[in-house]
Amino acid sequence: MAEKRKTKKRKEEFGEPPESEKATSDEYAVAKWLKANVPTKKTKFLNHHVEYFTGTKAVDALLTSKWATGKNPLFTNRLEVTDFLHQMLLHKLFHRAKKVPVSEQELKGKSKKKDIEKSSKSGDEKDDKASATEGKEKENKEKEKKKRKIRLEMHLEQVFLDSLDAYVWIYDPMPWYYWVCGALVVFGVIGVCMFPLWPATVRKGVYYLSIAAAAFLVMIIVLAVLRVVVFCLVWILTLSRHHLWLLPNLTEDVGFFASFWPLYKYEYRGPGSDSDKAKNKKKRKKDKQSDDELEEKTPLIQAETPPPASEPAALVESCEKEEPQEQETFPESASAEKHSESDTDNSQRSSTDRDFEIVETADLEQDTNTT
């Protein structure tokens, strides 16, 4: 006890707020009335779905309530209302939050992620619905410009003010039907535990009901196996052209009666079917896209090929200097060229792998006459 008194004195000395006490019955009644009559908005706060209201709307609503206009009013002006709501805040019925506007970069990042996910799931559908999506995007952008998006963060100063600040509800009363359902569950468990004390006729009825439920479950399992067997037989005999499903919604996530309707579903997926036409359309689109890409790349390749570069001036000058030296050594080079030409002729002849040469008959007659 002495330690608690010391801590209280220290808090009073240093100006710290005292520990929050439990809310009164009037505060609970006011909180319940505010939740029902003051407009609230839903948003995410620290990855939790919450409801929040603004301070001015709460003050205006309480000034017209029975607690301000009755015989024994709790408050009569705006200052008294703000003080009363401040006490409710200290008693943890709601807390103050800070409105932070969401930047355009964050919105663009989120929209890009959504577009990437949609494109990965339905890449082919975008080509068919491009014009419609563009119109919707424009409308969404106009709406976003009109409505400013915000997010909530915890405010460091937990004080109630008569302003447009956001106050997140902590008080969440339990609805009355929750209590009723809980009581029924408790009584039902107690009744099942007292099964040996039930009358004989009731126990016999429960026995027959349990057998009927088990038979129903077995029937559903048999139908699920049978429908798969029928589908496989039809699929194999028709070479995957005919698809027949009995009770197609039996294993789908639908209601009880919807799972037994329709009774069957038949599809033809052979040549000339709708699925075959859709595949052909996709192939044509891909071929067109590849052709367009090739047409776009060819002018780029032609533009990228550089023209033949001209020789630099230094090389030209060096060639001019070397010209007189070449003229001086011309006779020697001429003899060398003759030898090289004879060698090339011999190499050409030898490359044919023959020891003879094809000539005209007139040349042969001249040779015989000379001999």
C-alpha cells in the first residue's frame, strides 16, 4: 500500500495523468447512443478494420440528445460536452487518431501491383476490352481527384478536441443475439450429455436420424466417384472430344440445393467447337504480334548499321609519302609479279587435280603446222 501511495504522489508531482478508472453507466449509455446515431466510417488501422468518427459531429449530436435537453442535463454547452468526451477517452472507450493523406506515389504503386496481377491472370482478355478499361480508368482517376484518400495513425496526444480529428471506437458492445446463441449452445451440450436419460422413443428416433445422415454422406461420396468414372469413360471413348459431367456442382462451393442442380453438363471440345475457335484466335493474335514486332525491329536494325567510314587524313598522308618509294622499286616488283602470276596459274591448274588443259582445235592446228 505504501508503495502505491508513493507512486501516486510521484505522478502528481511530475504532472503525469492518473490511471484511468472504469467508465460509469452514463458513459456507457452515451457511448452506445453515439455508436447508433453518429455517422462513422470504416478503414484500416494497424492492419485491423476499425470504425471512426469526427469530434465535431459527436459534439453536435450530443447537444441535441436527451442528456443536454432533459430535466437533469449532464452538459449544457460545447465545453462541457468536450470535457465529458475527454473522460470517455481516458476510460478507453475510444482513442484519438491522426489523419495522414495518402500520397500519389503510394496509390500508383498499389494500382500497378493490381494491374500486374490482373494482366498475369487474364493477359488475352485485355486486348478485347482495352477501350472499356481505358474509359473506366479515366472515371476512376476523376473520382480519386475529387475524394482525398487518407490513412489513420496513432496520435501521440490523447486528448479530445472539438475539431475534425478522427476518434477510433474501442467500445464494441456484444449484440443481444450473441447471448441467445451462446445460451442455446450451452443447453444443447447439456442435453446431449443427458442422452441416456431420454425416453426410449426419442432415443430410437435419434438412432434412425443418425443412420439416415450416415447414408446420405455415403451416397454423396458414391455420386462423386461415379461422376468421375463416367467422365473418364466418355473422355477416353470419344478421344477427349466430348465432356460429360453428372451433377457438375456437387463438389463446388455453392449452397445445398444448388449443388444438385443442374443434373448434368455436356461440352463438345472437338474441331469446330468454341474452345477450338478461341485457341485459333489466340494463335492468330500471337502471330500478328510477332509479325508487328519483326516489322518494328527491321527499320531499327537498318538505322543502326553505320555508313562506311572514310579513311583518316593521316593514312592518306602516309600513302602519299610511300608512293615515290614504290615507283623506285617498280622493276623489281614487276619481275616478282610475273613469277607470282605463273605460280598462281600453276596453282589453279593443280587445283583441278588434272595434268592437262582444255584448248580450242584451232590452237592445236597452228601448233602442228609450226612443228
